[in-house]
Amino acid sequence: MTSNAAVPPAPAASASPTRLRARTVWGYAAGSLGTGGFATLPGLVLTYYLTDSLGVAALAAGIVIAVAKVWDVIIDPVIGALTDRDLARHGSRRRLMLIGALALPVLFALTFAVPPSLGPVVGAIWVLIAFTATATAFSLFQVPYIALPAELTPDYDERTRLLTWRVVVLTVAILLFGAGGPALRRVTGDPVTGYLVMGIVAGLVIAIGMLVAVAVAKPATPAAQADAAEPRPSAGLKEHYTEGLAALRRSIPFRALLGTFVLQALATGLMLAGAQYVATWVLHSEAAIELLFIALIAPALLAAPAWGALARRIGKERAFAIASVVFALASLSIAGALWVPGEWIYLPVGIAGIAYAGMQSLPMAMLPDVISHDERVSGPGRAGAFSGVWTAGETIGFALGATVLSIILASTGYISSTAAEEVVQPDAAVAGIVISFSVAPALLIAASLATLARYRLRRVDISA
């Protein structure tokens, strides 16, 4: 790949009425600095923080994270319905996005502010409450944020462009937080204060990205407000869930795409949660986590525009399938670390990073197509209802990733510890760490290809 292809020019203005302004593209993409940071850093360090800094047992750590995420699943459809009502009443989804962006940095810092002297039980409860509140603030931003592309442009290829550049920023965010977060943790030389510094700085950066995106949170045309679901004053909790479930029930493409994305979120969430354990117990260096993320994200940063170009040539769904197969094969090859652990695993991690860029950008570009298709078939739709269910599904996937890892660690005899303790892990636990980073994700991606095969929407269905 030439350097010109690797780093494409910034989006340019065009006379075409369907062409998005560069300001809109980059403003929307900036939100992924926040969403990428929140998706990456807790998934990367929170389980490890609980088990190796607060002394919480591996299975209990998984339960803490799972409970917080289950709460997310409960509230996301409600937030989706509320943001649809904001659009109908005010012509914008900004209100909830702004509340979430302002609340998140404080709550994020509190999650990593637990004094280890309180003991593992109090520490686990503290993290559960603080992380649940943080996840709620994140959902207030994320659900309306995901609903925006269907309103910003009706064009099939412009949505690919919009989401491609979003994923470019997303990959930068993953690299920034995946490598920079653990580095910040070591700045003070003390794990306790190091986690707090990491939480404060990361929370502020996440909030900045979200606040920039709030500026583009308005419909591109007056038709978006006119088509929004008219709010019902009497609508209660049951109606909020009914809208989300109705969208899921009536749209076959949505069910297929969501099922695929949930399985892939589970696979990547499992790898993300296991990366720090791989660095510590397989590569024998906590700092190796930064190299793992550079190996994963640097290729992804260059590859995201290429996946967008491939999608324009052969279709989003075919490009998505290719990316998934490449990722599965690359992750499966990492199983060789069971017999020959070493730095060679950075190579398959890099190949997985190339595929990961497609696995992120393409389904997100397909979701607005699903929403607009539903509007055409079933009448004016509720983008917030779709995005609420989507965010809930994504949350389930990432939450189960951490939970599955905790089950693997517990079943293989992983030994938890506080920051001041030194332990030696049994061979079975180290093997479990490798399997959770290689074989298990590969099997999940293979399963996701079966659900993707049921996705039937093509360019002609959207452009008709």
C-alpha cells in the first residue's frame, strides 16, 4: 500500500447536495474520541484493577462488571425512546448527549479512586456503583450519537464516508487510551495514585471528544424532525421498551446485523479484557500492553479508509465478511503462544488490527441503511429506538467478554492479589489467558459469520 493510499486526504466540500461538509464529518468523528476511550480503557484495565490492585477474586470481578453492564442494557432502550422524543420536540438530540458528556469525567475518575485499604468487598461495591453511574452517563451520549448518521445524510456512500472517518478517530482513540492509559498509570510510581491520575486525565479527554460531537447533533434537514416519532405524554417505561423491541421484531436486516455485532463485540471484548493479562503473564511485562495496542491499532488506523473503499466496490456486507474472516484467522494463530510464547504474537495482532478496522466501520455504516430501509418499508421510523437496542446489544457483548474472561481465569486457578503482593500464576491459568486471547475469540467470530449471512440489504435496496 502506498503512502497516499494509507493516509487519505481530509474530506473535501462538494457541490453535491448529498455531500456532507467536512466540518460535519470531522465533528461527528470527534465523538469517537470519547466513545473509543470509554470502550477501551475500562475494558482493558478494570478487570485487572479489581483482581490485581484491589484483591477482588476473578469471578467476583466479572460479576461486578457484568452487573454494571446489565444496567446499561436495561436503560439503553429507554434512552433511545427519550432521544427520539427530544428530536420531535426540539429538532435535536443534544440534550441527553450534553448531560452525559458533562457527568462522565467525574464519575470515571471516581471509579479508579478506591483506597485498597478498604478491602476487596468494599472496593468491589465502590467500583460497582461508580462504574454503573459512569456507564449511565456514557449511554446518555452514545445512544443519540449512534442515531445521528441516518439523519445527517440519506446517501449510501456518504454514510460509508461518515462512518469511515469516525472509525479513523476511533482507532486513534483506542491507540491513545490503550497505550496511554496504562502509561499514565505508571507515572506516579504508585499503583493507587497512578490509577487515579489515569481516571482523571482519561475522563477529561473523553468528555472533550463528546462535547465536540454535540455541536453536530441536529438533523441535516427539516424532514428529520418532521419524520420523528411524535412524543406521547403518557408514554412510560413499558412503551420505551416496546418501541425498541418492535424495531427488532419487524426488521430482519437489523436482527442479522445486531446478532453479528454482538458476537463480535463479545470476541473483541474478551481480547480487550485479556490483553493486560497477556502482557503480564505471557510476555512478562506490564508495559507490553502498550506494544500490543500499537501492534493492533497502528495498522487499523491505516486500514480503515481502505475498508471504506473496498465497501464502495463490492458492498459493505461482503467487505465486512472478509474483515471478519481475516480477524478470526489472525486471532486463532495466537494460540501458538501456548507452546512458544514470545514477541512474535505482535505480528498476528497487527493483522487482526487491519481486520478490526473493517469490523468497526462497516457495521456502523450498515446500521443507518437498516434504519432508512425500515422507514421506507414501515413508515417514518424511530432511529433512537434502533440505536438504543444497538447500544444495549453492544454493551451485552463487551460485558460478557469480561465475564467470560473472569470465568476462564477462575476455572484455571488464577490467583488475585493486591497492588503490594507478588504472586506466581499456575501454568493452567497462563494457558487460560492465551486461549481467551486466541481460540475463544476466533470461534465467536466464526459464529458471527452465520448471522451475517442472513443480512440481505444491498446497495440497490438503499439507493432505490
